[in-house]
Amino acid sequence: MSAVPDAPGFSTTIEALRLREWQLGPGQPTLVTDLFSAEDFHLIVDDRADVHVSSKDGRFYLGWFPNGRPGPDREGWIIAVTGTARVPGYRMMFGTETPADIVVAAVARVLETSRRV
């Protein structure tokens, strides 16, 4: 059961409406690449200075494109996990100006959900 408000709209406080400061700018991309060990992942830096990380089994991929990935979308980060015959995989994309701390959180969570079989 839910209570019906006395008046239409929403209520808030002046404190809740104050501006916030948000983290902006790409930050330090090495925060992301430092999450990977040579024991479990391959790391390649290509001739464009793009960084590619893949799991040894080939099912996980991280791409970092400091100047944007070639093509119309110009992504800065791509995280992809290949699916199986029964379950589809997924992919996440972030722009070149996405703070590395945000990408770290996404990558760390993906890595936490993986397990050796």
C-alpha cells in the first residue's frame, strides 16, 4: 500500500537542489589497465597508441582509444564479453572524456563476476 501525497508534484529542500561538483575529464587511463595481470590477460599497444586487452580465453575484451575509435561513434573505451551458445554476450562503450574512475568501476565489476571453470 502506498500513501497518496497531499498535493500534486514533488517536494524537496533547498539543500537538495544545490549544485553538485561532478568528476569530469578522462583522468588516468592506467587506473583501468592496471587491473589486468599478465597471468590472465594479453595487453597490446598498437601503432595508433590504442590499447587492447583480452583474456587468455578470448572472451573478454577491453579497448582504449585515446583519440577515439575510428568510425562514426568515436568511442574511447569498449568493454565486451563474448556470450556462449545459449547466452548472448554484451558490450559497453564509453566516450573519450569518460573519467577513468568510472571505467574502472565497470571493469572491476565485470572482473568480479567472472570465475574460472
